[in-house]
Amino acid sequence: MASLPRPVWNDVLGQVRCTHPQLVRGWFNQLSISGFAGGVLTVQTSNDAQTRYLKGHCQKAFNEAAQASTGRLVAIEFETGQTPAPEPPVHRGEVRDLNGDFTFENFVAGPANRLAHAAAKAIADAPGHVYNPLFLHGGVGLGKTHLTQAICHEIVTRRPDAVCQYVPCDMFTSDFIEAIEQGALHEFRYHYDRVDVLVVDDVQFLTARERSQEEFFHLYNRLTMSKRQIVLSADCSPAEIPSLADRLVSRFQSGLVALMEPPCLDTRIAIVQAKARVRCIELPPEVARLIARRVASNVRDLEGALIKIDALSHAHERPIDVALALLALGDAPSSPVSVTAIMQAVARRMNVKVPDLQGRKRVKAVSQPRHLCMYLARELTDQSLEEIGGYFGGRDHTTVLHAHRAIAAALDTNDALRTTIEELMAEVRDAR
Ligand code: ADP
Ligand code: MG
């Protein structure tokens, strides 16, 4: 058998990662070469599911990458290994389909997710010994899944013997129901009782069935009693999860609860750049800035914008620049709202002076309108927390974050405040 050196295979994998990132799975790292003859490279997988996936979705991508890497006519064939490595008694993190890109290395920390990021790192350093549980919450597409999976990647890399289970909550509940139906509850419990680290993503879905809650409650107790690490994520705080039993709410609150907020402009720029690096996209800084300014809602949309621009660049066979980005993203929105306009509108409406809003006075008559300004600045402008703080006497980003949070929380119960804010928003938008 002619041999194809390992570095060439690494090169082939690298190419597929860059040209077809959406096809790549965490377990690709475990693929190995089992033969090379007659221009055909045989790649061995660990199980039939992997072979099916590769043959069904990745054949063309691998063939092209192999031909490009070797300069020879090489075709790739996938086969399931004859003597697969003994299965671990329970799924390890990488087996249960972790996204290979969701690592700490690819995660950009910023003011809006700093606490969550630091806590996740601390847990990866010492699982079971710092915050237990860690509960991350925040809106869609703000990095909860990314960060919880990063914990798994890190722990599994550092301690290959650790059993790290990542599971989306709906999968936990459907596995549980299936176990009941098939009379396999014992196996189900045995499986989860053996983990060192349990990550359950989107636990707001735990509420759908009472029996799943009950099962999870007992599992939770067994694991935490023996100092195993639990990490949870949800789209809201524990107390806000509808019909979650009080005993679970109090347990979820008993470790560290960290909110993940929409990233500020600077972080968004850094994220777009990080995504471009992972996808091997050549992205000029001014285009990264343009994307980050345009898309403020969530990080998944940022990535979507990047992919759209990249696709257009391939279609037009021209490198990415501002003109191409504008073509991909459509016309620019009308001129942005300014923080100054917000301050003026709030000052008029609440009968305060702009210099007082910017000053140090802490009486409620001034501090509340100031908080309102900060809230509106965050909602309506692209300015970073630091930049917004700059308009208000150089206050730091945490002050702005707290002000935003306080107003956002008050909005839930205070209808008059909601009306005031809606009117102020309309006013400053109209004044552009
Ligand atoms: P959520 O689980 O909160 O809905 P995800 O973790 O799925 O969000 O994140 C959506 C996308 O945004 C993913 O591609 C993820 O990698 C990316 N993302 C979110 N936050 C960050 C960040 N701070 N740095 C890098 N990528 C991020
Ligand atoms: Mg998620």
C-alpha cells in the first residue's frame, strides 16, 4: 500500500473545514486513514452513522479537498472501522455532537458577557468546585450554547477521562420519555449518574412535563451531592421559567446566575472578525465594522450577514469590500440616532437640564431620566457601553449596563414608563 502521510490528511481536513464549515462535525478529529491504494484513500470512521453522514453529505467536499491537497487524482472512500475503539460506558462530550467551533478560543468576551465567560472558564479549570450550578441566561443567539459547549471541549481536552455530557433539554426529556416507554429507566439513570459534568442547554423546556422535572430534580441532587458539575442555560432567569417547580428554581439560583446581554459594537466587531477567521474569510476591518453596525440584534444574525457577503463574493468572483458588503446587505438604514438627540428629548420631556443629565447629581429627579437616556442610547444607537458612558460624565460601562437593566426590568410592570419610552423612541427617530 502506498502511504499517504498524516500531514496530508490533516491538510485535507483543514481544507474541508475552510471550504465547507457547515459540514464539519466535532468527531471529524477521530477519523483515521486505513488505506491508500489505486488513487483511493480509505478513511475509517467509528460507526455506521458517521459513515452514512460522510457518504451522504461530504463525499464531494472531501474528494475536492484531497485532489487539491495532493495535486493527484485521489478519491476518498469512507468505511466503518472493523474493530472500533471500545465505547465508553457513557457518552463523552465530543460524541454527543458538540460543535467543533464552539470553543473558548473562538468566543469573544466583552462587557455584555464578561461574567458568564469568566465563570465558564473558572468551571473548566475546576469543575464541581466553584459555581455549582452555573446558570447562564439571555436572549436567542447570544452565545449560551457556544459557551456551555466550550466548557465541555475544554474539560474533555484537559481531562480525557472526564465524562462530560452536553444535552439539549428537549433531548433529555425525550430520552427520558423513551426510556419510560421502553422500560429502560434503569439504563437512563445509570447513564446520567456516571457523568462528571452535566450541561443541559435551554432548560426552559423542562417545564413541559412534570415527570421530567421530577426526574431531573433527583438527578440534580444526586450529582451535586457528589460534587459533580452542573451547567444550565435558558432564555430567562430561573424565577422567570414558567411553571418550574419552586424547589428547582431555588436550586438553579443556588450557584451563580449570569446574564448574557447583546454585545456592544466593539464586541460585535471582534466577533465578526473571529467568525471570519474560523471560516477562512478574508475580511477588511471596515467591512467588519459595517456588519457590526448594521446587525445589532444577535450574534447569529451577524454570522448570517458574514455568510451572505462571502457567498456574494464567490458568486461575483471578487474580493470582499465595502461596496460588495452593501450590495449583500441592502441599502444603508437612514442616519443613526445620536445620544445627544436622546438627551435633548428626555430633558424636554422630564423637565431636567442636559448638563444635569451629564453631571454627578444623584437625586432621583435627575438620576432616573439619566437612566432612561442610557437605556434609549443602548436600544437606539450603535455606541458601545463605554461610549455611552462617555456622554454621561465618563461613567463606566457597568453603570450603563445597570441602568439599562433597571429600566428593562421596570418596563415589565410599569405601563406608564413603557408608554413614555415608546413616545420618546418615536420622537428621536422622527427627529433624524
Ligand atoms: P444561544 O445558544 O444563546 O441562542 P449560540 O451559542 O447558539 O446562541 O450562538 C449563536 C451564534 O453566535 C453561534 O455561531 C456562536 O458561535 C455565535 N456567538 C455568540 N456569542 C459569541 C461570542 N461572544 N463570540 C463568538 N461567537 C459568538
Ligand atoms: Mg442555544
